[in-house]
Amino acid sequence: MSRINCPQCGEIDQVRSVPSVYQSQTSRYSGTSTGYSSGVAYASGVGAVPAYGRSTVHTSGVSTTLLARQVAPPPQPQLAKPGSGCEIASLFFLALVFLLFLLPPVLTSDKHELRGFLLAFGMLGGPPLVAGVVMAVRRAERGDRMRRQFEEYSAIQPSLAAAWRACYLCLRCNVAYLPDGEFGISPAPVVPVRDLHGLVAVTAAHLRDED
């Protein structure tokens, strides 16, 4: 019996590597569809005239089965954006609008009513200014947290990918397993297909000497 025989039934005829199962259960599609429409339009000086139109829609995507989603590979590291940039810019712009609106009367006043200007600006421009500063601080903190998560995941993703590529499925028994002795692990761990990602995580930790 070879190393990749199913540890549960001992057979090999329904054994497939996880990458091959994922590829066979995943398909990409693309297409173009054209639609036609007709109606009535009104032209100046002419009145009602028949009108015809045509629209073309391009579609593309990836279709996956339930099994493909259960055995999907570890995702590639991607640094996400913290977001809220437009909202912060809008709040600062609103505060600037209030500032420009209130400043001319103060500059043209003989007495330079600074106290009234500060009070009015605090009531009108203060809230969006404070909200913008708070959101900017939170965005910076969120960006730092995402960067740390990206760096941490980037460090472990290669071991996750290596463990994932080494796993096999027995489609008869509906189990996932690591070949006996793979990465020095014996006996071969066997789990239900739905728990494949847990097996991958444990195996990857072993590769990183974290056990």
C-alpha cells in the first residue's frame, strides 16, 4: 500500500490531491449578451417616432462547487485599505467652507470681532472639524492594525500553502488527510473534508516548529 492510500478504507482509486480537486471543481466563465428594445420617442417638430436600441452586457466570473469552497487554498496576502478617506476629506472641506464663510466679515470689521468669529466657527465648523480629526486618528490606527495583520499573515502563508498542497482527499470516505510520514508526521492525520483547513493550519504550525 502506497503512502497516499486512504488511511480509512485503504484504497487509492478515489484518492485525489487537494489542488487537483480544487481545480476540477472550479471553472471560469465569460460571455457577452446583446439585447434589443423598441419604443416611441418624441422629436421636436415631428412628434412621436419609433425608436430602437441595442445594449450589450459583458459578464465574467468564477464558478465553484461546495467541495471547491471547502478545500479552497489559503488566500494570498493582500494589504487592505483602511477606508473612510472620502468621509474625512468631506468633513474637513465642510469645516473649511464655514471658515471661509465667516472670515470675511471679521476681516472687514473695524473692531475685528475675533471672539464672535471664534464662537460662530466653533458652533458651525467645530463639529465637522473635530469629527474629521477623530476619524483620521481612527483611520491611522486601523491602517496600522491592518498592516500588522498583513505582515503576520504574510509570514505564515507560505507554510499554509505548502501544507495545503501536500493534502489528499478520499472521495469515497469524504475525508482529508496527510500522507503518512509527510513532513515527518506519523501516523497520518485524518479529518472530515469540512475540517481540511484545520488540518492545514496544524500542519503549517508543525512546519514552522510552533508545536
